[in-house]
Amino acid sequence: MIEISQLTMRLSSGGTPLTILDGINLQIPAKQFVAIVGPSGSGKSTLLGLIAGLDRPTSGSVTFNGTSLSDLSEDDLARLRRNKVGMIFQSFHLIPTLTAAENVQVPLELRGDSEATDQARRLLDAVGLAERQHHYPVQLSGGEQQRVAVARAYAGSPTLLLADEPTGNLDSATGRRVIDLLLRLHREQESILILVTHDPALASLADRVISLRDGHIVEDKLRESRD
């Protein structure tokens, strides 16, 4: 479970305080798929970064499975992300000098997984890229690169997956295939999935849609259960 209490983020812009998030309160239970929506500048990506422990809030707290991120050192946060959190970005963030398989192996090797090579191959097979495992990112299409990123994010069987506009750089058909894959792995691994998107059709697939505006939650809506 994720518990967010009075989360506030302020930055200085030209010497003037700028409030990005203002007193956010949320509880996200295990296995839930949450879509975060809102206009540009509403604080969506900032909220995702705070949940991941990539940034420190001005005030308030994020608690993940009973552990307050504010109580963790940078090394502890890195360890938490390595062992419990998967992340997918709009711009893929693959390492250009590594093959698809090697990109997926990186988090596994950091965990000390003795079967990192075999596990990476299995994950690439699961995302339909078994025959592309030895290709470098420049040799892959945008959709293929994002599927590699999905495989890498799920390499450590995370209990929390964060995705920031994962289809933003893809055409609609390719984006839908990536989302179908993401949701299948989410269900299979029973992870929490928190996804930032501008796409209403994508948000409609979520169990819950949280709308942000000007750093505040303006709507928090549970979808009707679907068979």
C-alpha cells in the first residue's frame, strides 16, 4: 500500500516560490491500477517522482508498505527502487551501448541475480522480442524500445510500477499494444500500477482515475468493476 499525507512540493523560480503540489492526500491499495490525469503543469510527473523517492518533498510524507521514504537515506532509496519499484518513461531511457537483452539484465545484475541472462531472455520473449534481444536501441523501432523498457521495469518483479506517459512517443496502434502488454504484466505480477497520461482512452482502463489541477486533487474516481 502507498499512503501519501499532506504532500507538498515548492520550488524557487526566479526567486519566487512556486507551489507544484499542495497538500496531497492519497491511499493506494495493493494491486490497484491508478491513472493520474490533468493538464500540463498540474504536478503529475512531480507526484510520480516523489512516490518513487527520486525527489524529496518540501513537506508531507510518502509511505510505501509501512516505510516512510523521508526516513530513508539516498542509498536506502536506491535499494528500495532496485528491489521494489519499476519505472517506465516516455523517452524509454535505454542504454544505447547495450543490447536489448543487456538493458533488461542491468537491474537483475544489480540485484545479484545469478540467472540474469536467462531471466532477461524470458522477459524479452514475454514482450515478443525474443528475436531482437541482440539488437541495440538504435536498431529498434519506438514501440520495440518501449517494450524493452517494459521488460526491464518488470525484471525485478516489482510491487510498484510507475509509468510516465509511456505511450507519448508512440503512434496509437503501437501505444495500444504497449499498454495491453503493460496491463497483462500488471495483472500477472499483481503490482500496483500508477500511470501518468494525457490520454482519456488510456485513463479509462484504470481502476481509479485521479485528476490534478494546479497541484491539487480535483477528482478521485473509482471506475465501475469490469469482468
